[in-house]
Amino acid sequence: MVTQPRQYVAAPTFTPASFGLLDALADVIRSPGDAHWRNGVNYEELCAAADTTYDDCFAVSGSAGAAAALPPGKTPTAGLATRSATPFTVYADVDCSVPGFWDRAQLLVNQTMQRAEEHSVEQAFWTGLAAGQPVIYPHLAADTAVTEVRGGPHTYTLQTAATVITGTYDIVEGIGRLEAALANCYDGVGVLHVPASLGTALAESMLLVRDGNRYRTPNGNLIVLGGGYPGTSPAGVSSNDAVYVYATGAMFIYRSGIFTTPPVSAVDRQVNTQNMIAERTYLLGWECCHLAVQITLGGVVAGASGGAGG
């Protein structure tokens, strides 16, 4: 049977996924010209709190004849703490024969990076793993605090342990309890880190408010729907029946430009292939709050109850 040559056509048009980490936090991505941040950064967090008092003149007597109750002395309500964050690098590697690849090698490897990097960043930020090693700080799924002492007695916090809300909940109660704990911890706009598997349940429960290329809760907190978020517990344990959702205070993301292998040095002349690598460095941090709750994938949890735990 004689076959005719097949026509060569353009591939399907790629459309980036929306509502992930780099979309939801696009306005806090920093790309400074000074690259020293790639050694890691230190930053101060101000976890604000306030209290109430009253003037001595308005002291109120208790029972008849009791002495007027004077206001107690004022005590500190907030302070500055120093935190640290460490970088990690995402890379894409494309290896093709030189003919037909040479003149577009850099373009294709950059496109590969741009299509795939968000998923890798989300996975690394959740697990703390780069190349299988626990080297990324801070990260979401953590049950142990990590500190280091530098420059004498000063202590820097690399990692906080997530405060887990005890119990397993359906999507509505779970998000409600998580936001209640977040509001008790943080007076600003926080970030909820949600595995993409819960996106439909959030929409069905009317918990998603569209804000451009990102979502918020009805309370105004940002929602990251991460396709790279595995849903594991602070101890790194996964479940077929439930996933974890985390909440943090405000965040920042440092991101470098994309660095690619020089095309000439990427050629292996022995086998006539070209190995192109693109890489980009990231660093993420947040302030004040680090909370977690387990949410069932199977609907309402009968008799679920519990409060904030450690």
C-alpha cells in the first residue's frame, strides 16, 4: 500500500493554567537587579497585636464597699522577629538532535520552562524538597520548627511548625475554621494554599470569589489552587480520603530571570545532539501565621469536632 507524506502542522495552542501560586501572588513577585538574594534572605516580621485598658478616673467599684479596681499595667503586645528563607532552582532540560533543533533550541527550552515551572515551584514550596533533599525553607508541610544562630547570639527562624486545627472537616467547616484561626492570628489579608482537587468543592460551596486571575474567599483572603500541591500533612503523610489546606500570612516571591545553556556549548558532537537547559531560581517567604486543617474528599464528616491544636 502506498502512503502519502503526512502534512506537518502547528501543535495545539498552549494556554497556561490559572489560579496557581504564580497567578494568585503575581503582585508580590520580586525580580531585583541585585542578585545577592540568591544566597538566601533575612527579613523582619511584625506580627501586630493590641490590647485595651481604661483610665484610672473611670475605675469601677465591684461589690458595695469594695475598693475601685485600677487598670493593670501595660504589657508588650507585639515585637519584631527575624526570619530567613533559602532559594531553590527549577530547571527544564531538552535534548534533541541538532538538525531542526539548533535554530530554535533556546526558544523551545524557555517555553518548556515557562509551561512547567509553576507546578514545580508549588510542589517544592509545599514539601520543602529539591532533588529529593529537604533544603527549602520555609515550606508548608512542616511539623518541626528550624532555627539557626548567626552573628553571635541572634536567632533566625528558618521554618515554623504548622499549627494544626484538630479534626477532619467537610470543605465549608474546614475553610471556616481555618479562616477563623487565621483571623485570630493575623489582621491582614492571608493566603490559603489549597490542592487543586478541592477546586470544584470550593466552587460548589460558593467559597470562591473571582478577582482577575486569582480567587479570594468571601472574607477576602487569597486562594492558591495549586496543581503542584500534593495535599500532604505537616508530617508529609498523604491520604486517599482527605487533604490538608494551609494558611499563611502575607507572602513574597523572589524570582530570577531564565538562564539557558549557550547553544554552542550544548552540542555533543559525538552523537550530534544538543542538550539545552533552562533554569530559574526562586525564594519564597511569609510572615506570622502557619496553620493547617484536614478536609475530607468525600463530603460531610459526621460528628466532626475539634479546636486549634499544636
